[in-house]
Amino acid sequence: MEHFFDVVVIGGGHAGCEAALASARMGLSTALVTLDARKIAEMSCNPSIGGVGKGQLVKELDALGGEMGKNADYTGIQFKRLNTRKGSAVQSSRCQSDKRQYALRMQKVIADTPLLTVLEGEVKALHVELDQMRGVELADNADGRRFSVAAKAVVITTGTFMKAIMHCGGETRAGGRIGEGASVGLSDHLARLGFTIHRLKTGTPPRLRAGSLDFTKMEVQHGDQPPYRFSFSDTQVALPQVPCYLTYTNEQTHQVIRDNLSRSPLYSGQIKGVGPRYCPSIEDKVVKFPDKNRHPLFFEPEALDSDLIYPNGISTSLPADVQEAFVRTLPGCEKAEFIRHGYAVEYDCIDPRQLKKTFEARHVAGLFLAGQINGTSGYEEAAIQGLMAGINAALQVKGEAPLVLGREEAYVGVLIDDLTTLGVNEPYRMFTSRAEYRLSLREDNADARLRPHGIRIGLVNPVDRERFHVKQDRLKLATEHFKKAKGKPSAEADAYFATHGTQPIRYPQPLYHLLRRPELSIDDINRLFHVELFELTGEEKETLEIEVKYEGYISMQRDEIARLQKMRDYAFPASFSFEKVKGLSTEIREKLIRNQPKTLEEAARISGVTPAALTTLVHQLRSGGPRV
Ligand code: FAD
């Protein structure tokens, strides 16, 4: 071997960046190998971070010591809290990013990280001996020269690049992203190693020149002031904040699309890969929702110093002339100039059920996979997988216990469990509805849930560690104070309750009880009852309010989680035979045989497995039996 590293990460996308940073920050010599170093942390599609369910992932990544949240704060050009009129459990953050600054800042962080080396080239093969990862074989970008790099662990994060084909109308080209090539040898190599390979598809809209659009015909959309940051560290929103614009498709747009469906590679049968159902192309929206006479489109700037507009909502692989025709039917786009046309990309990914919950391959020790290669879609889903794979690769090399997070602990736990137990049959993205305990898995408490893990594995720096402990202490003190201090009846308070149609208070009450009232926030209590309160930050107030107002629900969830924890203690030994368990229906027995749950909790999550069947399984486990 010509080079040696503890960990090699293949791919410089969102998963690769986090994996490489985690491994190097945990003290291991790390190589990040990528096809084009200038494209490290490139946003292949929408210039934004976060969104419903995804914002939670970014906050969790930040709490564990990842970089995406910080990078998003420093390079965001519009921040918005989504679902603010809905319950706390589903509120999520999103920011519009300066695409160029996002990539440049991440590249600088990587360049400045000790122990981390970037190698440009294509990984062509993996060196595996006796089911143990030994290293990779690279083809140098400059001269194609092949050389080997030895490693104790390898993390593959090749995104949409394996055997990638781009489609725009009838035209096809090899490549994982516009202007870049495809990764050709790797997926065959993975197949030879025993991985099942699936074919998926995603797509992107055209990019338009801002100067050619008439924004006065669209609705202006401003971000939140002050912006709600992603990071729990002391980051700054450093860039100027800019608006986006909202416009809609119309009957004419839909007619142009309907008239040209036969020229769409999606409908002509040219594209075989399965696309994301929740993020359909515009041709799919028109076909699948014929009753809708308009679809909203958000026009988002790609960067502060760029003239490129990203029209969010019209991802398409229709031919270039059709794209131009339908875009020019949109209000404000009559004279739209195209910088680039939209396209779809088909790519290979693996079956994530072949991975352990650490993202290590079940059948090759030291080989980890993360990101879009595991069948997911989205920067945030990729980044958090990269972080977890990088952490676990590093822990393995150091000979330490892995970090596995459960569904009740984090959205990333939900994601890992869904991928590794259920697999995917379309690109997987995170939604709040995937989490059973979403009232406990909120953005605001991601640090309370996960910072201790980040601190334990050494990914949180001393300043952030101190900041975390100070915040937790302050929250504890504030809660105690709220339980002790009382608000007294007053004319001002009576008037406030009267305007809300609620009962006034007749005698002094602990602030804690008052805060349970839906019509009272901490700021209201402060104003109405003139009690001395702690100076709490906006984030601290949010956490305290939710914890008090939803105390009943949250404690029910905690009981449920404790019950689950107990079920997890019931593990089925490898020799356990579901076939021989008596007293189960044939249907349930078949489901158990097919899914091979490892614990009682996993069995409980198989649809159709009843409480009675679980009781039967508990009895069987207690009596040690039945064996294969
Ligand atoms: P990528 O970001 O794809 O990065 C892969 C990296 O691996 C690249 O740096 C590449 O150079 C490197 N690489 C590949 N093969 C090799 C090799 N053999 N050797 C060395 N390096 C290699 N997500 C959304 O959430 N919404 C969308 O609307 C959306 N649309 C998309 C449209 C398009 C056209 C594309 C391409 C992607 C889209 N995505 C979308 C997906 C999003 O880009 C990915 O989810 C995310 O970038 C995946 O991150 P990743 O790190 O797994 O891989």
C-alpha cells in the first residue's frame, strides 16, 4: 500500500464531509477521497438546509458535534421557522443558503482540520480480505495512475454517482450531477461483495436568470427576524438576508405539460429508477393531481453574488423546449432566460437492510456506508448518516463501543432504524410523522438529548461543552423558581384573562401552574405578575414553556419509552426459532420469520403483531425456548 490512513471516506458530499470531519476530530488520520475537490459540499439541487423533519436532523447533528448547522448559520440568506401555527412537535427550521458560500466555508473547515487530508481521484475498487476492509484503490484524476490507500475503516458516501445517468427529454448523459462524471466501477464491486443494488431516481428544476424575471408579478416572502439559528454554539447569521418570491402554475402551464408527456423520460419508460413520491416532478404533479388547477412555486436566489434563481417546485426531465414553453406561462416568467435546464438522474444504491445500526456492512467488517447510497434523499439525511458512520468508524478503530441511538432518543435513531429494518423502495426522506415520540424529539431540546453523547465521544469543544452545561443549569434553576414563585391576582391580569375569555385567578398561584395555561407565555407572566424572573434566552423560554405546557403528554411518552426499553431487554437469541413458537397465527408467524426481529421491541413494530402474540413471545423467551 502506498498510503495509510486510519479511516478513508469516499465522497465529498454532505455525508462525506461530516464523516471525514468526525473521524479526524476524534483523533484519527483520515483521508477524504472525492472526484472533484472544488465540488466538496456542493448542493446538487435546492440551495437550502432544513425543513419539516429535516430541521430536527440538523439540530441533532449539531448537538452531536457535526458541522452542517454551523455552516448553515454562517451562510444562510433567509431563515424561517415552519409550522409555527401548529404544535411544538412539528415545528422545524429551514434556511435558504448562499450555495457558493456554503460549499466554500465547508471546504475551508475541512482544509483547516488537523489529521484530515483531501485526495482527488476516483475510487475504483475496495480491498477486502477475509471479510475485513483493508483499503481502497484509486485512479488519480490528473493521469489516471492507479494507487492504493490502506485503511482500518472505509466509509462510502458516493451519493447519486454510482452508474449515474442524467436525463433531459430523450437526451441521456453519464454523470451524477451536471458538469460531473459518474462513478463506474464501485457498484459492481459492491454487488460482488454481496450487496443488493437498487436503482433510484431524483430530479432538479431548471435555473433561471434573475434579471429576466418580473418579481413584481410574484408575492414577496421575507424570512423571520430575528433568524432562528440551527447551531447550539455561538454562531452568527453573518450574511445579508434576502427575500424569496412565490408564484403559481396555471391551466396553461399544465396544458403544455400534458401535451408533451410522451416526450418525458418518466412517462416514455426511459427512466426505470424509482423517484421520491413526496417530492414529485412537475409532470408527476400535473398527472397525479388533475383536480389541482395550480401548484405553488418558490423562486429562491442561489447565492448573493449570483444571478441564478432556483424555481423550487418544478423539478423536471421534460425536453429543453418544453421546459422553456411551460416556464414562460408562469406569472413573472414570460421572458425567462434559462441558465441551465432541469434534468433527472438515475443512480445505484444499496439495500440498507444489509447494514448494522452503526452503518457498518453486516458482512464486511470495517466497511461503512452513508448518505444517498443507502437509499435516502436530501442533504440533511445524508449529513446525519455521514456523521454517525464517521463516529462509528472512528470508535471501531479506537476499539471503543459504538454509538447507537434509539427511535425514542432522536430522529436520527428513527432514520437508522427505518433504513436498517424496513429498507427502502423509494428515496427515503425524513418527516415528523415517522417519529412516534415527536413531542419529545423537538428541535429545541436536541442538545439536552444528544450533547452528552457528543461530549463523551470528544466531538464537542470545551467552549460548547461549558455553554451546554450552563444552559442546562439555568433551565433547572428556572424550573425550580417557577415552582416556588407565585403570581398574585391583579386588575391587569384580570383584564388580560377577560380579553382571552378565560377565568381570572382568585388567589396567588405558582408560576409553574400559570404557565400551564395556553394563553400565558413566560413573557406574559413577566408582564402581568411583575415577578422577578431569570433573564432567559428565547431558546430557553421555548424549552421551558413546552416542557411545562405539555408536561402530561411528555410524561406519558416517557412511560411509553420506559416500557419500550424493557421490551428491548428481551432479545431473541440467534438460535430462537419463530417457526416453532406455538400459539401464534400463521400470518404473524410468517411475518416474524420474514423480518427476524432481534428484540421484542422490533417484533412489536412489525405491523399486525398483536399484544397477545408479544405475550406469547415473552413466555417463550422466559422459558428459554424454542430453538432451531
Ligand atoms: P452527494 O452529495 O451526491 O456526494 C457524493 C460525493 O461522492 C461527490 O463528492 C462525488 O464526487 C463523490 N464520489 C462519487 N463516486 C466516487 C468515487 N468512486 N470516488 C471518489 N468520490 C466519489 N435532495 C433533496 O433533498 N431535494 C431535492 O430536490 C433533490 N434533488 C436532487 C436533484 C439532483 C439532480 C441531484 C443530483 C440530487 C438531488 N437531491 C435532492 C439529493 C441531494 O443532492 C442528495 O441527497 C445529497 O447531496 C446526498 O449527499 P451525499 O453526501 O450522500 O452524496
